[in-house]
Amino acid sequence: MKKLATAAVVLAAVYAYLALLSPKVFDILVYDESKLMPQDIEPKVVEAILKNGTQSGTGSGGLKSLPVVIFGPRVEEKARNLSRLFPNATTAWTILDEALRIYNQKLEEVVENATSQFKERAMQVSNATKKICEDLHQLVEGYEEAREKARELLLGTYGVVALGRSVDNRTQRFLELYEKYAVYDVDTAVRLAADEAYGNVSRYLANVTWRTWASQGAVENVTEAMLATRLNKTLINLARVVAAVGVRQYVYIQLINQTPPLVRPYLPYLICGGDVDRAVEMFRTDLTRNLTARYPPPTIYSIAAAANLVHQSKYALAVVKTGENTPDIPPELGVPISTSFLLRSFMEVVMEDVSKIDRSTGTALFLVLLYVLGTLLTPVLIVSTVGLTYLAVLGFFYQIHEMQKIYYLTVYMAAPVIFAIGVDYMLLMASRYAEERALGRDKEEAISVVRRYASGAIAASAAVVATSLGSFAISRLPFMQSIGIGYLITTAFVVLSVFFVFPALLHILGDRMFWPKRTVAVHRGRSRLMEKAVSVALRRPLLVAAAAAVVTALSFLFLVGALRITANPVVAMPETLYKKALEVATTYFPNVTALSTTYIAMKNPPPPGLLQEVRRLPNFVNYTVEEAGGWYVVSVKLSVEDTSDKLLDVYRRLDELREIYGPYLIGGAASWKNVVFHEIYARFWDFQVYIVVAAVFIILSILLRSFLIPLRLITTVLMSIAWSLALEVALFQELMGQPTYWLVPVILFSFLMAVGTDYDIFIITRIREEIERGLDEREAIKTAIVTTGPVITGAAIILAAAFSTLMLSQILLLRQVGFTIAFAALVDAFVVRPFIVPALIVLAGRYNWLWVTGYSVPIRRAT
């Protein structure tokens, strides 16, 4: 025992040193699977081609396009502020501004050209009509002057006669002469008197009579007679017409049909040397108004490129050119869409969740242990030992990170695994110690029994855990190898704690471990319930087995019809602003945002038929063809993120086209997606699962010395997996609308195959002990299950509590895993072990113990 204590002290000291290093592990975790990939896989080969092409100067480089989602309200204001911060950013409003600039420039050019032509013709009209108008004004003035004189002559002759009195000396003279010639008729008398009074004017009155002198015609006749002395008939008529309508109107009427259409509307302002500048300005204004009415200026929604970047007033999309992976973009302006930003936010959530889950796990397990054991010191010792083991594991991960890269899920899942199996093992050891002490054995004998028990049942369980969880180490992908190696290390640390540290505590403390109680008594209430359950199973084993088979068949059928698997890690990520931005971009801006790139690398120029097929790919945006290091590389831009499940369809289509247009290599997002899905998910179910089952069967067969018991154990574990996965699909997928992440069934199988065998191993080991003590098979089954029942129930609650804390995570994957495994643990302890296991053991009878050497246990039938 001294050696044990010494080894425990040394181990505790090493653990304490490693625990001091544990906080540093979060600085070296790898979150991007592509950084943990072998160099010979297809996408890595294409990456090397691109890298070589870039180094040789033929590849593309420089700034990268980073999509940024702008959330409303005030999307325009935010977009313009973003453009000020990143002048090379492209937004709907930068496109609009450029379109308006071009529109206004073109409009100004058209208006200026038209205005220049108009001005030239306007000057011609103005200058040409100026002299005409001057001549017409003189003609009209002469006509008006003659017309006035004609009116005065008529009034001075016929008017005076009609009035019968004179108005001045001249009319007095005319009136006297008219009376002198009164012997003649009126018209003759007027003409004779007029000649003498006014001087030879009777010729103007030749066509005037007493009856017509007061008419407008008489005035016109006299006027024409007066003008006839210096104007011909045509000019007299022209003067009459121009005087009637006005000079400007006459000229306008004469020119209207001769004037070019461009100038015609502005002729009234140009004739007779009019205001050319005013006419030009009016023409410019009218032309601008007419052009903008016929060809309206561009708007956000009239430009396809801009309209595609805006969704109502809720969202807008910008594209920022940057050479940085994570440029500093104020979140109030926009949220960038890239894997780098998603991973950064994911890392922040991981750091927050790990701390929260670790505290919650420790607290929950402590409270459950208090309930199960009914003592204070034992839970403190168990939780403290397991907690120190967990911190030591993290510190060890940090120590080896240069030799073995640590994937983030390795650390994330370490806590529930360590706390689940560590607490289970130590609880079983403490309970067995208490049981042996209750049977009257002294402390050393009880510890010896516990150690033998640990070397048998617990060692078998640990071997299964290591085999199942460590099976990921056989993957050809380094990040999955990291998970497998991490779980092998985790199991090894737990085993060291269980085999050295905890027995040393038992040796040092003895019964004081159960302070304030002396020992832990069996919980009679739970034992009686367990006894009733086992009795039912033993009385009606066939009915219990049939019921289990029916439930399993229904669960399987439900899973076949309802299970929807997603391999998109974004689905499993927490609801951060970056994830929301990605959802907005893929929902409202399809075929606009190039969120991922898939490459086709070939030695010869790509055939036109291949490029035509590329354009038909789902979510196609555009493509470019470049020569890189002796390779022709087709860069295909797609509007889905580089984690989308849709990339699997893209890869399948390109793989099919390889037979027609190949050979070529496929790289980039679609190729990485294919690698992750097929090398992990498909390979796990096509290959790894069979290795795990076979290895577990061999280990259990050797340790339990039976062929049938391991088969039955694996069958019951698969039952638990089917039931719990069916409930997970019903709850998360059918009710909450969240698809099942592909890792959930993988982790569920691995974990339940690992920890789900614990309880069965403990029960079978105890049944074997009872049979070897002389009990018949049924009594041995009842005694073993009833005796270990309370402890196994407590262990199941502990396992459920350990994994249920994962439901506090913001990550969907961990919530699904936590719920599924917690439910499976409770079903396993409360349904499978007390009902189904006894029923199947009874139905199998003595064949349970069939081994290569015969029956490994002597069976005594009840009489």
C-alpha cells in the first residue's frame, strides 16, 4: 500500500503541474479542419498548384472581395459610411452614384451638343429677320401715317359737311367753299372745295361718296390713293396686312414652316433680332426636362447590379476589397461574411461555453453524488479528483500540441467524458468498498476487493471506452485522428486516477471518506424498485424482449423516414451576428455574393463543353480561367458558403463530368466538403463502425469469457442508440426545425458504445460472482442487479448530468449530443438494464457463458 500511496502522490504532483498549464490549451486549439488535413488528398494537391502558380507570378493575388451584410434601418446611410471607411467598397449606392455620374455626363454632352446647334441656328434666324423686321416697320409706319392722313382728310371734308360747322380755320375755309359749290351734287362740291381748301386732294377722294365716306373702306381707299404715289399695289397690300397682324406676328407666320424643327418652338423669341440667350437657356431647360422625362435617371431598382444588393429597406450587401482576413469593420455599419469571422466568433463562444459547462458539470455532479451517496466528503473527493484529472488532461494537450495538433472538439468533449466515466468508476469503487465493509471485511481487505474489481470490470469498461472513442485515431484525416488520440489520452488519465489516486485516498482515509456518515448504506427504496423491475423481466422475459424489439423497430422506421443529416458546420454554430449575416446573404442575395470558390485544375485548356456545364452548376455566380504553374485553373464562384451541403451536389456533378472532359483535379470548397463528408461520415458508417463493433466484441469476449454476452450487450447498446436518436430527431428536427448534424449519430454511437457498456459489464461481472458463489442463474441475476442497481442508477444520473450540461452550450451539435446521450444513459439504466438485460439473459440461459473452453461459469438451475 505504501507503493500505491507513493505512486498516487507522484501522479497527483504531475497532475497539479499539468493543471497549471491547462488555461494555455485554448490558445493552441485548431478550429479549421482544413489545417489538419493530409497533403495527398485532392483539395490539398490543388492548393499546392494554386500556391505554386501564385509564386511564379501567374496566379491571382492582391485584394480579396469580402461580402458585408448591412442591417436596417438606415441601410443607405450605413452603406455610405462604410464606403467612406473603405473607399473601394461596392454597394448599391456606389453603383447608383457611378451610374448617375455617367448618366449626368451623357445628358450634359447631349444637351451641350444640341444647345450648340440650336444657338447657331437661332443666331441665323435672329440676324436674318432683323433687317426684314426693320423694313416692315418702316412700311407699316408709312401705311399708318397715310391712314391717319386719309382719316383726317375724310373728316375735314365729308365730316365737316356732315357736321355743318367748322372746327378750325382750314375747315372754315373748306366749308365756305363747299357752300359756294352747293349748286353741284355733294360729292362734286366736296372735291372742288377740297382742292381749293387743301390743295389738289380730290384725286384721293375719287372712290369716296357721300354714302360711303364714313366707312372703313373709304379710309382704306383714300389711304391706298395716297400711297399709290410712291408704292405699288403689292406693297400697299403688304403694308395693310402687316399693320393688321403686327410685324413680329407676320414674320413668325411667314417663317414658321421654313424654320428647322429644333428652332421652331423658340421662333417668337428670335425674330426681329430677338433675345437669343434667353431662347438658348429656354431650349436647354426644355431639352433637359424632356430627356429626363423620356429617359429617367437611374435608381437603385432600375440598375440590376444595384437592385441585387438591396432587399427592401431591411438588408443591403456591400463588397469590400481587402488584403486582410479579418478587417476591422464596425458592426454598426455592417457584418462581414467569411470563414475567418465565423471561426473568430465561434472561438469566442467556445471559450465562454467551456468555462460555463465545466462549472455546471462540476456542480451538477457534486449535487448528484450528494443525493446518491448521502455523504459530503465522498462527493468532494470524487469531483476534486476527476476535476484535477480533467485539468491535467488539458495541460497535457498543451504540452504535446507541437507534436500533435489539438482539434477544438477534443477539448470540448473531454469534460463530459472525463466526468462521466471518472465519476462512474469512482462511485462504483466507493460503493463496493462500502459494501465490503458492511459485510465485515477490514479496510485492507475491502480495498483489495475494490482493486480486484477495478482490474476486472472497470478495466474492461475502460478498454471498451478507449477502443470506441479511440477508433477515430484510425481515420486518415488528422483532425479526426486528433479526436481519437485525445480520447485515448483522456481514458488513460482517468484509468490512472481510478487505479492509483482513488485507491490511495481509500487507503489513507478509510471509512472517514464517508464523513459525516461512517459508511454508505444501500438505498433500500431504489433496491426494492429494482427488485420489482427484475422480477417482472424474469417472469415474462419473452414479452419484455418482444416489446423492446417492437420499440426498436418503430424507432428504426421513424429514423429511416424522418432523419435529415446536415454536414454544414454553420448549422451547428451558435446564433451569432456573423451567422445571421451569412443566412441573410444566402437567402436574400443568391447568385450575387461569391461566398465560396471551387477549382478545376487540368493540364490542357478547359474544353468549351466543360465551361458550359460549369455555368449550369447550382448557385453559379461566375468563373475565371487562369494559367498557374503549367496548369489551367478554372475558378468557379458559387453563392453558397464553403460549408454548405449544396457543395456535395457540385462535387458530384464535377466528378461525373470528369469522365467526359477529364482528367482534372477538383479543389476548393466543393472538394473539401466531399472529403469531410465521405472521409468521416460515410467512412465511419461504411468501415469504422464495424471495426469498433468487432473490437468491442473481441475485448468483451476475452474479458467476460463469453461469446453471447458481448453480442447481447452490443445489441442493447444499439437499442439505446436507436431510441435516443429517434427522440432527438423528433424533438430537434420535427418540433424545433433543426436538422441533425452529421456528427451527432457518430458521437452518439461512439459514446454509447463506450460508456453504455459500463453498466452491463458491472452487472455481468456481479452475476458471475454470484453464480460462482453458488446461486442459481435467476437468483444470481436478481441479486446482482438489485445489489448494483442503486449504484448503477446513480451512475446513470451522473452520466446524464455530465452530458446534459452540454445543453447549456450555444452550439447546436453539443446541445443535440448532450440531450441524446443524457437520455440514452437514463433509458439504459432505468429500462434496458433492469428489464431487457435480465430478460435476454434468462432467454439465453446457459449459452450466455459459452466460451472456447466450454461454459466459463458453472450453471446451477433452480429446483
